[in-house]
Amino acid sequence: MDYNNTYEREIDLKELMFAVLRRWRMLLVFSLLLALALGGYKTMSVYQSNGQEYEEAQKDYAKELEAYNKSMETCQREIDNLTRDISSQEEYMENSILMNISPYDVWEAKAELFIKTEDRVGNQSDELTTTIMRAYQSVLTSSSLLSEIAEEMEVDRRYLQELVTVTMGRDSYYGNDELLGVAGGGLIIRNWQNNFLTVQVRYKDEEGAREILEDIINAGKKYQGQIQSSIGPHAINEVSSTISSKIDFSLADQQNNERARLDRLAESLKTKNDELENAEEPKDPALTSPALTGVKYGAIGGIMGAFLAAFLISAAFVMSDKVYSSKELKYRFKIKILGALPAENKTTGKIDAWLKRLEGRAYDTDEDHEFGLISANICNYAGNVHSLLIAGSAKEETISRVASELAARLPGITVVSGGNILHSADGLRKLPECDGLVLIEQCGESLYSQVALEIEKASDLQKTVVGCVVFE
């Protein structure tokens, strides 16, 4: 027998996995113990810390919730206001006559009314004239007057009101009252004390501008008698009237400002909606359940226990010298495996049986059939061997039973039971008397070192090791 004493063992991951799984009872015990220990400890810790800490958390939560509710109420009001303003602005931009006039083609109708009052001493004449002009300015821009004209035109009064401007005084190149600006290089002076009232109407077409201007002037003349009776006698005359198309950059700026306002409102509404959507309500610091905490950490402890048990089993598997499988015997000692039988006197449950079947171990084997295969293998491998010693590290009764079974099936070969030749002097004396040796080993009981010594003794006596029968 060519035995390699320099054999280096390689760990088969499949064997290691099944070595761990077959110790499932140990895994379960470690899991339960660590689950109970860690879960119980955390349960008691949570139970002791729930008192004052929970009360303080509830006070903080109440403050946060109150601030959150106020913030949400404010945000919702802002959204309502913005929505309302956007709707109003969109309606204004769509229906306003002024907002829909091209600033590069504005029809402007203008009329100048001269107010003549009685001559009085000192500043009384100027004061009376100013009062009368302010009265006309108020009348010509009053809601009642503009409402009547707007009703005839079938437009909203506010859209008409922004088309009409009534100012006191007139533009001229002489006077010394107030500097208004520079246009085309000329100095324009607004003279407040020239008894003129200027009515200006902007519209999208010439006809409309003229009609609105005429309606306003005619309405103003109707109020002359009322103003004379309440303020003082005077005369009102229309001294000039013009209508023309022009470019109005101030209108362009006004339209751009209104559009920009609508854009700002829409952007602000989007910001507020995002703020409302992304706001997180404070969470109620509910009392931590000791039971739930115990279950949680119990599960963690169970997993840790299983890993600890698996580590210990793996370490024991790597360090152990016990025979684990027939395959390991075959590769380690280059020995023929004659057959495998289930271990005797082993109480096997359903889980153990299932794991054995998965691993491919002998389980629920027909012994009569298996002994027949073992006998056939011996006949094939024995050659000129006429006597066999049945020995090994398995139990004495197991070796005797195998010897009896083989003796009945091998009539041409003398079969002798030798027991454990490493511990039995009687068995060791029988070895030189036999031509060959059949080893009987049992997984979990026999040691690889013992098997090596048994093979070594047979080799020293130049006896043939026919093979090995393994009880798994």
C-alpha cells in the first residue's frame, strides 16, 4: 500500500457546510441562549429609561407640532392669496384694454379746457380757480361718470379708468413752476397756474379714443351748474382738441411690469407649494415598547448565536482528527472504499435523515444488498489473498458482525475477526497469519491517525490492505 505521509488536507466547503448543518441542535441552542440574553437585557434597559425621558420628549413634540401647524396655516393662506392674485392678474392681462394696446401704435385723444373765474383781490382768484379745477378733475375721473361710459362701451369700469388721465395745467416752454423733463432736447415746463385742464385718452383705435374723449367732456359740462352753485361762478371752454397715433414707451414699460408681476406671482406660488409639499410633520415620540425592543434584539442575538456556533463547529471541524467521510479516507490514504453502511445504534430524526440524504451518506440502506457489494469488491481487489483479517477502529461488536457477514459470503476466503489491532494484542497476533487486511472504520469515532497506524502495521508486515468499510 502506497501511503503518502505528506498529505496536505484541503477543506471541502460542502463538507464544512454539512458539518455545521448536522449540528443544528447546537446552532439552535446557541441562538436561543443569545437571543434570550440580549433580548432580555435590552427589554429591561428600555423599561427603565422610558419614564422621564418620554415626558420630556412629549413636551418638545408639542412645541414642534404647534410651530408646524402655525407654519402650515400661514403657508396655506399665502398660497390662497397668491392663487387669487394670479387669477386676478391673468384676468386683468386678458381683458384690460390698456394691456392689449400695442405701445408702438397708441391712439391718443387730448383736449384742453380753459376755466375762467371772476376777478378777485390777491390770491383769492387763484385759490378759487384751483378749487374749481380740482372739482372738475374729481368729477371727470369719478366712478359714477366712468361707470356710465363703461356701460355704454360694455367694458369694465376699471379698464376704462386706466385709459383716462385728467391733469391740471398744460405743457409749455415758458413759466417757472416745475421742471418735468427733457424731450427731443427741448425744455418742457408744466405751468400749474394757467387755468387749463387737460383731458387725455389712450385707446387702441382712433374712433374709440375720440368717442371716449367726447363723452368725458360732455359729461363735465353737465356738472358745470352743480359746481357753480357749490363753489362759485365760472366759465369752461374747450380751447383745443387733438388726436394722433404715437409710440408710448411708458406703456411698454407698464405692460412689461405687469407681465413680470404675473411671473413673480407664479414663481412664488410654486415655491410655496413645494414648501407645503416637502414639509414634514413632527413625529410623535411614541413610548418605545420594551416587548418590541426585546424581540428586535432577540432576533439579533439569535443570529449572532448561530454565527458563533457555526464558527465553533467550523473550528472544531478543521482541528479535529476524527474520520468525517469515506471520501476523505480515500483521498488521504489512497485506500479503496469497499462500501458504506449506516452507523449502528444512532437515533436519527427526520432532519438528520434529510441532511444525510442531501450529503449523500448511507442512510436506510439495505444491508444485505450492501454486504453483497462489499463481498464482490473484496473478490475483485483481493487477488491471491486466501485469508482476511477484519480489523479497525470501529466498535468491537461492529467488527465482529461485519466479519460474520463476510465469512458467510466469501466461502473461498478465510475471514478472521481481529478487532482493534492497535489496542488488542490478540488481533495484532492474527495479522501475520492472514494474507490481507480489511479495515472497518466509523465516522465520528475513528481517527485518521489511527487509520494511518493500522495501514503502517500492515505495510510493515507486507500485508495487503484490500480496502475499507465505512460506517457513516
